[in-house]
Amino acid sequence: MDQGLEDIIRVDVLRTFTTDKNFPKEQLFNILKCATYVMQTEAGYCQGMNYLAGMLLYMIQDEQRVFEMYLCLVQKRLVEIYLGNFDKLKVYFYVLDNLLNLFVSDLATDLKVKL
């Protein structure tokens, strides 16, 4: 793996769950580094993936299981979000915006004001 990419992952891991001093950052780094290596022809690594893998690790606390789940989740369900210019992600945000407006309009209004 390219050292620059490894450095990017390391920096993102250091930004993950900074208030929890017991969060296993080295395990998160291992998960992201290995998954990125496996997916190098697909999505590779994008900023924000650290929070997805981090949340799984926070809840499950088993490095091997989290690696397998994260890899499966990204390869089978989320790879289309990370490829290209994020067109699929834009569609998901459009749907989310409409659902918020439909079912929780007060929250949708508050989020629009803050953004």
C-alpha cells in the first residue's frame, strides 16, 4: 500500500472518537488498512470510512468480525456511493431530505437553518 494513503488513514483514525480515550484506534487502523488493500480496485479508502468502521468496532469490539462486516458492507452495499463523483450519494441525500420534510418537518427545517 502507498505510504501516503496509509498516512491519510492514520490521520483519520486519530480523528475518530477523540473523546473516548479507550477506543481501540490501532484496531481501527488495522481494519481500514486491510480493507483498503483488499478493495484497491474498487472504492479504496475515502474520508469518512473511519467513522463507519469505527462505529462497528465500538459496538462489536471484535477486530476480525468488524473487518469482515465492514468489508462486506462496503463491497456489497456502499461501493456505489464511493465511486465516481458520488452521484448515488446525492440521490440518497435527496431522498433523505424529502423523507425528513414529509415525516419530521420541524427537524428538516432546523437542519436547513443550521446548514
